[in-house]
Amino acid sequence: MVIRGSGDLTPTDRGLLYGEGIFETLHLRPEGPWLLDAHLDRLAASAALLELTPPTRADLAALAMRAADTWSAGEGALRLIVTPDTSYATVSAVPAAVRRERREGLRLITADLGVQHRPPWSLATAKTLSYAENLAAKRWATRQGADDLLWLAPDGSALEAPTASLVWLAGDTLCTVPPAETGILPGTTAAHLLSRVQELGLRTEERMIKAADLAEADAIWLASSLRGLAEARTLDGAARAASPWTPRLLDLLGY
């Protein structure tokens, strides 16, 4: 379902022609869009990187709430889309594959991103409509017999997945990759999780980790708005035991 915001989407819109637009995907719950403020913050940061002038924050929040009011089928996926000429929202069901990965875990492989240094015009920290490469990466992982992949820097350091952030448990410390240091997209779900896990007695840390060391972690997850958390049950083909922390963390996040 599409909920109109401002302007009109035309065949000449630069968002349609060139992917020059931004979006956010929110987990839609009975009480409304989850982490709306955090997603609006990231949308504003993305707009600044693309030099877009989005609708006001109040208008985008109102659009999100109008979209949420159209959905009554349990959990859903709400997307806010902004292009140079228009803004609109969509609502749909959370894909069955996403719910399965949340419930059963996933097969994760690693792959070199092939980028030594980001150029000064890089949009890697923005959530843009130019998502074809991200989706191509996921299709490549599927052809390798996996569910998703983890991009690595040339030195073997773990970065992020095409549509998710990396989170791992090392002893009593829940860790994620520092976005500012690595030039990756800041994850709203990962940030929220790290802000809450002290309630469960865990410490938190943002740090780098090599893929070889990640294999020794107590647990590995991919975090995103619709997944919540999906535990890696295999890493590069090596089986991993299910972590007792997965249901506890999912419950903390409200999934």
C-alpha cells in the first residue's frame, strides 16, 4: 500500500532515474512505527549527504503515522521514501524469509568489499535508493548456498552486511563495528540494542574485529529493523551452536 506525502512521482524524478533519493525501513508494531525518531535522524543525515531538501520532520512523522494507521495485520514493514520531487510511504507485510531468519538463524559468509578507501563523495553512510548493488550482493550469497554475507575490508576486518549491521558477543560484552571509523551505515537497531543491554548485565563496545577472530565469538548476529536480530548459525560453512542470548535479546527489542 502506498501513502502519498508531498509532490508527485514523475518519470523524470532523479530518484527514479538515478536512485538519487533516500529511504528508511521501520518495523511497524501495534503501538506504531518502532524507533521513529532514530530513523528520522538518519533520514535527515542521508538527505544532507545527498543535498536533498526533505519535508519537515513533523511532516515526515505525520506521514509515518498516517501510514501506520492503514495497517492492522500485526507486524509490518513501513518505508519512508524521499526523492528530489516527492515523498511517500509504503506499508507491507514483513517477508516470510525475514521472520524465518529471526526465528531459525541464517547461514552467513564473508566477502571482501574490495574498497581500500572511500572517496570524499562516498554515500556509504547514507541510506539511498541506489540499492541494486546491495541486493546483488545478497543474490550472490544465495548462489553460494548462504542466506547473507558480511563485507570485509581489505585487511580482513568485518564491516557490515548489505542490509544489516553486525553485532557479536565476546564474553560479557556485546560489540558492533564503529560506523564513524569505518564509513559504514549507522545501524538504528544495533545502536538501540547496545543502549539497552546493560539491563541484562552485558557491557558494550564499538570496535573492529577480523573475520578470523569473529569465528571465535560467543555469538554473531545481523541486526536490522525488520529482522530485529538473526543469529549466524554457520559462518563460512562452519556450524555454530545456537546462543541462549538470542531469545533474550529479541525479547529486549520487543520481537
